[in-house]
Amino acid sequence: MQHAPSARFPAAGLALAMAITGTVGAFATEAGLDPVTTVFWRCVFATAFLATWCILARSLPDPTLAASGLIRATLGGVCMVLSWTAFFAAFAMTSIATATIVYHVQPFFVVLLGIVFLGERVTLDQVVWMIGAFVGLVLASGLVASSTAVGASWALGIATALGGAMLYAIATILAKGLDGQRPDITTLCQTAAGIVMLAPFADFVRPVSPASWGWLIGIGTLHTGIAYMLMYRAYPQLTTPVIGVLTFIYPLVAIIIDWTIYGHPLGWMQAVGMALIALATFAVRLGWRLPGRPVCPV
């Protein structure tokens, strides 16, 4: 296992994971199902893939697993699955590119949750960068300075993507207490929880075409199984700046796909907004300080 390409070249592994994840909007759109049913089947195929992986890798059965860790991972899974559902729902109300950019402010929600619930300290510089990120969010959303009319559905889509980002951030905070648990087992708990939670609400009446099954299998295996394992393997071996830079491959791929395949180019104000979000993300990750200001926790 240690000789896998992602282990020897972690940056390449993370870049590949982000490129794969950037295509999830197209897969969800082409599957042609409602968001709840799409996420349900995502969880089914991801659970099958991850369970097989864990057994082959001999990480299951594992008598050292603590019940508290499994419960925490399952709670995080509830948030993660709701986050995926909100994210997929936002595609139809806005566009793949816009929903992805808005969803990408989740690191700032993690910071805010850490301040409120974990008592983490934040500097005035970080506050300024976060304000800049949310100004970028407003511009990137297309709700202001848009060349086309923006209706209530678009605004609801932005709110839905933001809700998904917040739920993702909560799942991230819950995962902070799982340092001793293998990431593939954590993800397996999350997807298994999704099957149980969404089964009563998924649409089993409407027939699913053979082509749709291919897209659904891809979302489960590629975007949840393979991509997540590539990310989890790469993170411990990379510095924060490298992770920060490579993470933006995800929205970039989504923007290119939305533009070339679905004919939804970004407006120039949306591009400015994404640039602001990228700048603020780098600043927070790298600890950039505003000129002439001392470090001052607030």
C-alpha cells in the first residue's frame, strides 16, 4: 500500500482527487435523478466500494475501534449526506459553477465554528480576510452586478449551497476528534449512515436508465471512494500552502465543465468574486498579516 502513486507523489494524488471531484456536478446532472435519490445511490455504491476496500486492506474487522469514534463519525455522516443533498439541489437552481464556488467557502465556516464552539482564537487579520471572502461570495453568487436577471430560484439555490457548506463544516469539526480512526472507516460510517437516513425518501418508483446507473456508480466510486482516499492519503504529507493551492483545482474544473459542456460561462464579477475567495483562503492558510498590523487575537 505504501508504494501507491498517491503515497509517493502526494501533490499529484491530491491534484487528481480535486480534478475528479470537480466533475461531480456533471455526473449528478447527467444522472437525471432528484438530489435525494442521487445521494442515496451515491452512498450505496460508495459503501460497497469502501467496505470492499477496508476488507482487502485488512482495516476491517478492527477490534480497536471505539464506539464513541464510530458514533461521532456517523453524526458527521448525517451532516455530510445532507450537505451533498443541498449541494446537488443547488445545481438545478443556479449552475454547476456558481454552486461550486459558493459551496467552496466551507473553510471559513470551519473557522467560525471553531471560534464559537471550540474556543479557538482568531486574529484581526483573519477577520479581515474572512470579510473579504464573503464579499467575494456575494460577487461570485451572481446576486449583484449580474448581466442577466436573477430570480427567487437563483437566490434559493445560493442559500441552499451555503447551507450545504455549513453542514460540511460541521462534519469537518466533528471529524477533528477522530485522529486515531482510519479515514476510510470514517467515510464508510458516513456513507452507511446516508443509506439508512435517505432510504425512506429516495424515489424507487421512477425507472433508472442504464446510462444513469453508470453516472451513479461513478459518483459513488470515483467521487466518494477513490477521490476521498486520495485526499486523505495526501493531506498528512503536504504543507498547508500546497493543500490550499491544489484545492482550487476543484472549482476550476467545475467552471470549465459548466462553461464548455452546459454553456454557462462566469460573468466578470463572478470571476472577481472567486479571485477574492481564493486570495482570502490563501491568506488565512498562510497566515498573511495586513501591512503595519501586529498579531492581535480577538
